[in-house]
Amino acid sequence: MAEEKAAEKRLSISKIYMKDFSFESPQAPGVFRQADWKPKTDLNLRSSHTALEDDRHEIILTITVEAKTEDKTLFLIELQQAGIFEISGYEGDEFNAIIGSFCPNILFPYARESIASLIQKGGFPEFVLQPINFDALYFQAKQQQAAVQSGEAETH
């Protein structure tokens, strides 16, 4: 019985693609004259899921990177790295972990390379986007959601 259940489970990548990508450098060309290059970089991540037909699911990993000095934006990047995944036989927490952690883990290296390349093409020094532990982020979000739900239950 367990073997039958395992055989029913399927997870595969159908397509990986860039859905949206933008780069802005509002201080160019003046920014390139700065001798002191010490920007503050903000990174924002989120992922979304859309069910498609036939056990297919679009997962979009959205990454925003903004580099600033004081109150001036040096560059701003927004990227939506997407993929279509065939997911069947998974339910509940297992399914949620796949779309909330596994799929973003697959998409991240593609996003990371695109962002690094575009920053250099924009005339800026090499930018290395550090690895991200999507498993930990997913677990943290799940804990926060449970805390909010238990807080709502206590107030009712």
C-alpha cells in the first residue's frame, strides 16, 4: 500500500522562465564618479503560487534588490523568476512545503545569476547574492501563521 502511494507522487519541472525583470539606475552617470562605494543593500523575497491545469503549478519567486547611499537609490532591480512544475500525489503540509520551499529553491539560482549579470551590465561592481535557506523561511512563515491563528482563537 505504501509503495502504491509513493508511486502516485510526482514532481517535475516543466519550464523555468523569467516572467518580469526591471533595472533602474536613477543616479547614473553621477553614481560612477563616487570614489567611496559602500551602499546599503536591501533584499526582499516573496513567492506565489497559481494552480494551472492538469497538476501543473506556476511558482513565481519575486526578488527586489535596492542599493542606496544615504537617501539616494543607486540601483533597483525587480525580478520575477518563474517555473511551471508538475506536482501530483502530494497533499496538505507536504504540498505546501513543495510550493513554499522546494520550488523557490529550484528557481533561486536562475534568479541569482540574472541579478548578478544585470548589475554588472549596469556598470556596478560584482554583486554576490548569498544563498537563501528557503526551508528555514518556509518554517518561520508557518510558525508565524500558527501564532497569528492561535492569537485569533484566543481573542474569540
